[in-house]
Amino acid sequence: MKKLDKYIIKKFLGTFVFILLLIMTIAIVFDISERVEDFLRTKPPLKAIIFDYYVNFFYFFSNLFSFLIIFIAVIFFTSKLAQNSEVIAILSSGVSFPRFLRPYFVAATILTSISLYANHFLLPKANKTLMEFEARYMWNKNTFTRVHREMDKNLTAFISSYYEGKVDQMWMEKWNGDRLESVFYASRAYVDSLSKKWRFEDYFQRKIYKDHEEIRSGAKLDTTLTFTINDFGLRSEWASTMNSFELRDYVKKERERGNEEIIAYESELHKRTANPMATYILTIIAVCVSCRKTRGGTGAHIMIGLLVAMLYIFMIKIFDTAATNAGMSPLVAAWIPNIVFSIVAIFFYRWARR
């Protein structure tokens, strides 16, 4: 590795870390101003606020927007090189433009590898701690309404609503092939998601035999079922708390049950790979945009970069919505922005080489 490579890699990584810390510091300050009322109301321990919430807050959002921060960092320091005529000097010394891009790709590979590993394995643990803190001290989002699931091959269940461990109107049917064997209804139910213990109130049970029926009802019934409340479906944000192996197994399991609301989980799985890979594409665009000396200087390059970044985010949101609401494949929706911007990167590359 030559001095040129070390110089550019050092500039790349150093600028990235500086901008990351700057943006996340601002984000944390704004978040504190918004959350202070919640913290005063629920009084979480200071240790939990710092280590359970804000440390994991930093991990989550810094990785979520890392490819865009990398894009801005490359534009910033490459523009500075161009304005100081360093890029002209490098290319005039006989270094080809593809050779000039090599150290950028080395640095991009380092950051992409870290992001990929974090997305698939490290961040789910941090996200779980973060969301458990939110659910305990800020709000409880683990709620859902009108959910129908096939719990196993012969058992279906319906829940009218669920909130903070309380179920309203639960209905279960057990089948033997095409023959109904039993029906169970409870106006209310309370569940411990860890022990799988259920308490039903105002329940009605009907068992159907070949020659007779058996009906039972009562005010209360404590029992254990083969499933927990989480089997009715986690809220989509909880996809980020599962590592990729767990998430893949969950998607497969829910698809076999006929759950039509797993698109958000599939999208999360594919975006864990697609978003970090965008680093290479955006790095090429950033270098090509900012390597030429212009009258507007660094400010003009940053404005162009921000415009490209906003278009990229806009496209991600459009296709994410298309996957969720319009039936588009989550795999296709996750990779289309990268494919489109790869074509854009090729045009910028050809323009910059002239």
C-alpha cells in the first residue's frame, strides 16, 4: 500500500468518524429535549438512560444512516482535496482515475464489512435492549387488534385486541381434518408471555363428538397453551431485535401459518444486506461529483451530495411502501434503489474520467 492509499484511507475514515460523531451528538441532544418529560414521568435510572437507551440509540442510528454519512464524508474531504488542487496533482503525476479510486474502495470495504456484520448479528441485541427500555419507561407499543392465526395444523385462533398483557375476545377452534372438534371462547384473557400461562374470564367451551356434544362454561379458567401471545405476531419494529438466522426462521414459520403481515420482516431481512452495499455505489458517485475544482467550492459539492442523498432516501421509502402495500417482492424493493443508483454511478464515472 503506497502513501497515496494510506493518505486517502486515513482522510476517508477520519472524516467519516468526525461527521458521524457530530451528527449523532446533535441527534442525541434533540432526542433528550423530546424525551425529558417521559424520563421525569417514569423516572428510569440514570444508568439505564445512558447504557440501555442512548448507547444503543447511538449504535442503531449510526448504523442505519452509515452509508449516507459515508457519502457526505467522501464528498466533504474529496472536495477539499480538489479545492487544494491535490486531485489535479495526483492525476497529473500519471495516476489513472481507476487507480485513484482504489483506496476509496478499500475504506468502503472496511466500513461495509463492519456494517454488514453489525446489521445481521450485533445490532439486534442492541435494538432489543433499546426497545425494552422504550416499552418500560416511555410507551408500550406491543399492541395489536383483530388478529387471526393458524397456531398449528389443527388449531386456529382469533384475538379481537391485545394491550399490556390483556386480551379482549379470544376465540379458538380445533379441527380434525374438515371436522370441527371443539370451540373455545373467552371475553377476556390475561397472559404471561414467558411462562405461557393463560387466565380466561367468562369463558365458553364446546366439544363436539361423533354422537354427542359437551358444553362447559365458567367465570375463570387457568391453563397452559402450546403458544404465547407473541405467536399472534410481533409488531414490525421487533424484526430489528432478531438476528438474521432468527428472523429468517420466523418469516418461514409465519409464512407456513398463512400470516400475510410478514412483509415488514422480509423487508428488514433484505435491507440488512442491501443498505450497506449501497456504500460502494454512493462512494463512486461522491468521488465523481467532488473530484473537480469548481467555483462553488466545497459548498456546491455538498449541496449536490445532499440532493443525491435525499433522492436515494426517497426512492428507498417509495419501494419500501410498494413492498408493504402494493405487493412488490421485498427482495426486489430492497435492491431496486441500488440498481438504479448503480446506473447513475456509471454515468458519473464516465463523466469524471473525461
